[in-house]
Amino acid sequence: MKAFTYLSPKTVEEAIDFHGQHSETAKYMGGGTDVIVKLKDGWMEPDFLISLKKIKILNELHKNDATGELSIGAMVTHATLEKSLMIQKEYPIIHDAVSNIGSLQVRNVGTIGGNLINAVPSADGAIPLIALDGTALLEGPGGERSVEVKDLFVGPYKTILNPGEILKKITIPPQAPHTGSAYIKFGRRAAMELPLVGIGVLLTLDKNCKICTRARICLGVAAPTPMRAYDAEKWLTGKQIDEATLIEAGNIAADESKVRDSVRGKAWHRKEMIRVQVKRMGLKCLEMIKNNK
Ligand SMILES: Cc1cc2nc3c(=O)[nH]c(=O)nc-3n(C[C@H](O)[C@H](O)[C@H](O)COP(=O)(O)OP(=O)(O)OC[C@H]3O[C@@H](n4cnc5c(N)ncnc54)[C@H](O)[C@@H]3O)c2cc1C
């Protein structure tokens, strides 16, 4: 591994400043679970590694009870989200996704921000944040800007971030009553496995718990970037949801996915799993809504 200088700024401004001084040869690091592997394998050779760990505001997880908005700092680890009772109770789709990432060791240091900015199609953390209509707050040399999480990704390992930009936090708008959400990472093993496909479903029903007013169907490893199955969402919205409507939503989502063969699995298998799991996750959402009525 090539030698590098390790920098540990205490504020976002200081981090951006360090990056500005060494822009061509500097790299930000969150928990380092992706960065360290790349350093060791020689895929990345920065002269300066800027750790974001000591920047306090990036480590904050907070729900504003007055507005209902959830704010997740980019440096919040998967383990922190997994253990949070508030996340378990109010955002089950986040809990489903982060609690199956890698291993306990990976979850203890890996961050939600690193998961998004690494930008692989299999990023488990991306799916729930897209389903929950999350917004990413970025800051760089040009100031702050916000983008919807779904628009962060350009392609494998590519995001819309400009050089020197830092992901500061993700905010989730208040969730409507009668909402259920669930994620499944479908893989060959229970642990230390990237998903063959990842399927997240969120459903909101009207006040009588009959008609679907909002549907989100989000897929991982179904395209070069995490994607929303807009046609399937449209199919569900405005309808009374039952097993038959969810089966059809699964068929539509499978058809609009852009799955491919890869070393980890075949396209036809991925499609079948989308078909089946959209229905299963949808039924899980209905069950949650019924139990919380
Ligand atoms: C053994 C193993 C198993 C894994 N299993 C899974 C899995 O099941 N599911 C899954 O989704 N992932 C998995 N991963 C991948 C990885 O652990 C996660 O993507 C993790 O969330 C990355 O977070 P990090 O903080 O470690 O990122 P880092 O390695 O620190 O950074 C990743 C990238 O993001 C950039 N970055 C980090 N934070 C910021 C920020 N705030 N602003 C701007 N840029 C930033 C870095 O420069 C780098 O390019 C696994 C990794 C390993 C090693």
C-alpha cells in the first residue's frame, strides 16, 4: 500500500479546505470499509486521506418531533441505525436494509454516507432512503445544495458529487399515517453477501386503510444504479391493494427492471425474485398498517 498522510478535520469547512489544498491527490474517508480495501489492492492511491470521523454534526441521528423530519448524518454507522429503537419502530425499511449489511464488524464502522457515495448498484442503504423520499444535503467549495437521494447516482461508482463535495446528511420527510415499508436483500447466503437483488416497498393507504395513496417500489442490482419501478408504483396508486394487485405490481416491476447476468446471478433469476418479493414485501406493508391501526 502506498504511503499517505492522514488528515482528521473537526469541521466540514476544514475538510473541504484540506481537499481544496490537495484536490488531485486527496480522498475523503467515512468508515473506510470500501476505501481501505481499495487502498490495499492498489485501486486507489491518494497522497492525503481525509477522515470525516471527527466531524460531530456528520455523526448525528435525530428525529424532529415537532416537524416529523428525520435527519441522518452521513457518518452515522449501519450499527447505530440498526440498534435505534426509533428506526426499528418508525422506519422498518431502514432497519431491514442496514441490519443485513456485511457483518457486525462492517456495520460497526461502515456509514450510511459511504454506502451512498460508493454508489454500487447493490448498495443496501440506498433503497430505503429512496423509498422514503430522502434528500441528500451536500456541501463543497461552491456552498451547499440539496438533491433527492434517487438522483445522486449516475452509474456504478459514479455520483453527481463535484470534486471536494461532502455528503452531510440525509433528511426524510414526515411519514403519513397508515404507511408500511419493508426491504429484502435477496442473496444466496444470510451474511457477508451482497444482494442478488434488493427489493424495497413502501405503501401508504388512505384514512380508511383501503386505497393506496402512495407507492414506492425501489430495486437494487436491477439496473446500473438503484432504481424506482415507476410503472409498478403507478399501477398500485389509487387502487385497493390486495394480493392480486401486488402480484401484478411484481410483474410490472420485473418487466421494467434492467437486470443483467453477472458472476453472482442470472438475469432471469433476478427477475423472478423481483416478481415474487414485490408481492411479499407489499403484503408485509399491509400487515404493518393493519397492526398499527
Ligand atoms: C466485507 C464487506 C462486506 C460488505 N457488505 C455489504 C453489504 O452487504 N451491503 C452493502 O451495501 N455494502 C456492503 N459493503 C460495502 C461497504 O461496507 C458499505 O458500502 C459501507 O456503507 C461503506 O461505508 P464507509 O463509511 O465504510 O465508506 P468508505 O469506505 O469510507 O467510503 C466509500 C466512498 O464514499 C466516499 N465517502 C464516504 N463518506 C463520504 C461523505 N460523507 N461525503 C463524500 N464522500 C464520502 C469515500 O471517498 C469513498 O469513495 C461491504 C464491504 C465489505 C468490506
